[in-house]
Amino acid sequence: MAGMDWLWNALGAKKGRNQKQSKKIVAEATTVADDLAALSDAELAEYTRENVDVKPAFLAALSVASTRTIGLTPFAVQSQATLRLLDGDVIHMATGEGKTLVGAMAATGFALKGKRVHLITVNDYLAERDATWMRPLVEFFGLSVAFITEKSTREERIAAYKADIIYGPVNEIGFDVLRDQLIVRREDAVQHGADIAIVDEADSVLVDEALVPLVLAGSVPGTAPQGHITDIVRGLKAGKHYTVDADGRNAFLTDEGAAVVEKALGIDSLYSEEHVGTTLVHVNLALHAQALLQRDVHYIVRDGKVQLIDASKGRVADLQRWPDGIQAAVEAKEGLDVTEGGRILDSMTLQALIGRYPTVCGMTGTAVEATDQLREFYNLRVSVIDRAEPLRRFDEADRIYATAEEKMNAVVEDVLERHATGQPILIGTHDVAESEQLAEAIREYDIDVNVLNAKNDAEEATIIAEAGDVGRITVSTQMAGRGTDIKLGGADESEHDKVVELGGLCVIGTGRYKSSRLDNQLRGRAGRQGDPGYAVFYVSLEDELILSGGDGESVTAHPGPDGLIEEKRIQDFVEHCQRVTEGQLLEIHSQTWKYSKLLADQRVIIDERRATILDTEKALEDFRERAPQRVAELEGTVDHDVLVQAAREVMLYHLDMGWSDHLALMDEVRESIHLRAIARETPLTEFHRIAVREFKSLVNRAVDEAVETFTTVLIDADGAHLDDLGLSRPSATWTYMVGDNPLEKKTGRFIQGVTDIFR
């Protein structure tokens, strides 16, 4: 690795002097640890608190405490990684090298310095598992640790957020922040903020899903395509009645298709003023649901409900939904009961959420590939941590085939040959449908196959834990963020040596992913902690990555009798296609952030004003200035504290509704900005101009409306009776996530929702 130092330095990764310094400190810590072994638990805990700023002594004490409490003695590289986290880096640490312990040690270090720490995970399972697993180590030092999950009640969340170290999935932490933006009394807050964010699977959270907005919405009646519209659209034929663009993001009615729909509905024109805002919208929603959203690829139907699939993780996105008619259109398509949508009350991207923490650090097995994004968007640097043991995994060059059918035939043949030896095999696929088709193809040979996809993700931990046992074949969708190591010889490693003799775990990818980081997440499942392993990816020239990344470029290849292509220029072409796709993803991130950043900055202003109203008598002071007679009247009949709270609730109601209206307006502007841009102005510039103009009037308008309400609403000993004026806050809300939208133009967004009853 020494010869690669120039590359890590060029990428912004700390692989030079700083790493040497870390290794020196760790070496000193090893010597100190020997002297600490004789201390009692109480003496060791006290020693640690006294030496928290003395790095060798602190690391030594952590190591001894870890051995005593959870039976894990940190490797030198784990102590080194802990140092880099404490210095605020994102650490690049291979799969299976012990990131869970590293995160807990760093969190303990921060907490011992009086900092509150959020250890952010990618899912509920990891939050609960890691908090429970690491609890003895954290509590050894007199610190408290807790976790939240999607199922945590409001009371459980309030208690959890009071701990020194809180484990939680990123979306749940974000939703709690949003819900706290609706409180009208400070004591109703669930969260209390945090000083430190330690982000697990940092590239996934900080890059892949960074611009996914978390949304809080109040329930309103949903709009859905009428049943007969769904039936009409179901009968349309691709290529004749509608077309789908090359990247599969948009579907369009042809003139012939529009005529068919118009005749079936008995109307003159879908595009008339009467129908363009209603009937046409419903037809387009039904068409998008029919043509672009595929069952067992984008969603599954389980227990009579549509459940979305998180494409980046291959799991059901628990309780997520599409709002704005898309969910309803899919439900109508599947013949299910149509649910309701919602009005956006507040929104925040994951990137803005992470920006709320004064200090951010993280860990992942694929950080180097995301170095540019981490530096550009977060000013974070990457530290590469060496493996405890040398890598023994063999990564074979891609096996490229002319057609998808030839590729899959080759995959099955390879699996059969390897299975005959007893070598365990993990196959990474791209979606539910592919995983099930491949599993069925293998089962035709009377071979048992374990399938891990969105339909059975509840069994995830068990399936992964046994995937390294002799003779096991596991077919899985995306492995990124799974969080459970595959141990050779099964969960108890009883057959470890036998699997080692067979060559370790064999990893097969059925196609390159859009990012090389996701490829490496899959590869990294083999060869953990010095074990042998093998990885290979099968690719076809018909794969989506090749078709989209190659931008329709025609390539001439000379496949063999079985379709295998062994020309180096085709290997280079596949690499080129992936680089193009990665570049597109980075450009989308950059452009999307430029649209999102201004709203994020405006949201900070709203947060600050809201905090001022909550924590002071600012609202009553404003009313005293704008409606002095009303204030004087009320001060004679209402207790001062009650009047302060009433003024606060009136002002917050109109501020919150004003912000909601602003978000809705800017969403509409963004969707149509390419039409609204004026001459010689870019869409982004015009968007910013409108956003600034509208925001300037938001607060003043909210105050004007609040004054009008304050002068008319009944305020007595029970406070302000806003409900009497129809100004009640929603008692039921949706929380959902919004991602990239294949259903609309490239400036659009794809909406995934999460239902939640506001407690």
C-alpha cells in the first residue's frame, strides 16, 4: 500500500504523516494497556475520565475496558480508526474489520468530553443491535446509551434522546427533528440536539441519499385516477398508444393514444382547459403507474398493500409510500383500496439534517470512491485504515456476455460447478424479480437456495449469518448497508476451516451497479479479516448500465460460442459506462443541491424565528405593538402566562402555515422552472430570484395574518381557541422520503412516503 500514498493524498485521504502519527500513538497505547490490566473496574473508569485528552492512555483504557465488558480486544487498526473519528474524519475501513466497535469507542470518547452523540445508522435493525451490543462498554464509564427505531413511541423517544449516546436510523432522527418543528411549547420537544454525528455507512447516507428530503405532511383527501381511467390505460399498447423515453423516466401518450382515451371517456380533448388540470393529470398518473412502475422491481404487494422497495438496499422501505397521486395510481392499478395523500408541512434533506451537527465524522468500507463528494459537500476528509490482516480475496475480471440470457446461463453454470465442491456462494442481483428468477433457475437442479430480498427482509440477519456455511447458496438484492458479517462456516463458524480449504466465500454479481462503491460493497462480503475469498461480476451488453452509460453507442464485439466476450476494449467500455453513470450521479447531486441549498438556508431562518417565539415573549410583544388595544383588553382578564402562550400559538400557527405554503409554491416553481426562466436567465437563477422574493414576504404576511387572528380569536383562561376559527393543527401526519423521480422530467422528483400517526 505504501506505493499508493500519492493516490490517497491526491484524493484528500489522510494516508501520510497523520496516519503515521496515529500508528505511533496506538503503539504507545499498547504498552500502557499492559500497566492498566491490574486496575479494578472503578479505578480503570476513573483513570479513563482523567486521561480522556491523553490519547495513548485513553486508547489503552478503552481497549482494556472493551476486553472486560464485551470480550472484544481492539486490533491496532481499530484503535487507529477511533483516533481518526475523534479527529473528525470519515474512515475507510474494509467490511468485517470491526466498525461497530470503532464507532462505540469513538462515541465513548466524545461523550466522556461532555458531548452528546448521535450514532446514525441506515436502518432500525443496526440501531438496536449495535446499541444493545455495545451497551456494557459505554455504561462501564458511567455513560448512558439508548436507541430509537421506527416503532419507538413518543415517550420512548423522549427518554432515549436524554442519553449520552443515541443510536438511531437517519430517517427517524430526521423525522423527529421535523415533528419538533410543530411544537408550541418547548417542553413538548422530543429531541435535545447533539454535538456529534457519527455516521455509519457514511457514503450511503452522506452521498447516495444526501438529497433525499424527509417530509412531514398533514393528511388531506387523496386524489387518484378513477377506476375506469385505470382500466382504459391498462388497455393501451406500448409503442402505439404511448412511448417511454430511453432512460425509462417518462411515458407519453401518442396522438393515437390520446384519441383512444378521449373516445373511451366521451370527451373532446384531454388538453382542453376543462380537462388539462384534472382528467389529464389522472390519465398521466395511471399511465406512469402502468408503464414505469413495475411490481417486484419498484414495489411489492403484500397483505393487500403496496410496499415500496428501496432500490439502493434491496429492502422494503418500511411504511413508505408515494404521495401526490402516484401511490393512489399504483394502488388503483393493483385493484387495492386507495389511500390518502397529504399537504407538506415541513421538509429537510438528509444533507441539511447532517449540517445541523457541529461535528460530523463517519465510517464505511467504500469511502475513498466518495472522497470528492465528501469534501465538496461536507468538507470532510477520508482516512484509509489498513486491514488487520492482508486481503486474500481474488477479484476476477468481469465476465462479459453479448446478451442478458447468455449471461444468466453462465451464472447458473458457474454456481452449479462451485456448489458441487461445497463452496458457499453469495449472488448479488439488482431487484426482487431478478433474484427470484435466478433462484428458480438454480432450484430446477434440486438445489436449495436462500433468497434475501424485499419480500423476506425480516429474516435478513439469519440468512446472512448462515450464508458462509458449507454448500450454502444465497441470492440477494443490494448488499450495501446490510450490516451483518458473513462468517465462514456459518454463524458459529463451526465449519470455518473447511470453507477456508474450499476457497472461502464466492461472491458473484449479476451486473455492475451504477456506482463502483456498490460493486465494492458486494465484493467486500468475501475475504473478511484475512479469510480467503473470490469475487466476479457477470455483465452483458444488454444491461441497463451499459445501455444508459453508453448513451446508445454501438459497439462491435466478437463473442465466443457461449456469448463470452474477452476483448480488452469491451472491458474498457464497461468501465467507461460505469464512469459515465457515476459522473451523471455526481452532476445530479451538484445541481440538485444548488436548488435545495437556498431553501435549506431559509429553513434555518425559520428555525431561528420559531425558537425565539418558543423561548421568549416575542409574539406578545409583536401583538402589543400591532394590536395594543386587544392586548390591553386581554391583560385585564387573562393570566399573563396564559396570554403569552396564546400569543405564541397564534403566531406559530401562521408562521408554520406560511412556511408550508412557501414549500408548496417552490415545489411548483421547481417543476416548471424550465418554462418560467426569462430570457438570458438560467433556470437556477430564476428559481433563486423567485425563492428570495417569496421568502421576504413570508414572515411579514404571517405576522399580518397572526394579528388579524389575534384580534378575533377567543382567548380565555384555557388559551386561544384556534379550532373555533378552523385553524387547528393536523393531529394525523404523514412522514415520507422523496427521491429521484423517474415519473417526471429530469427536473422532477420521485416520491416515496412513510406513514406515521403523529403522537
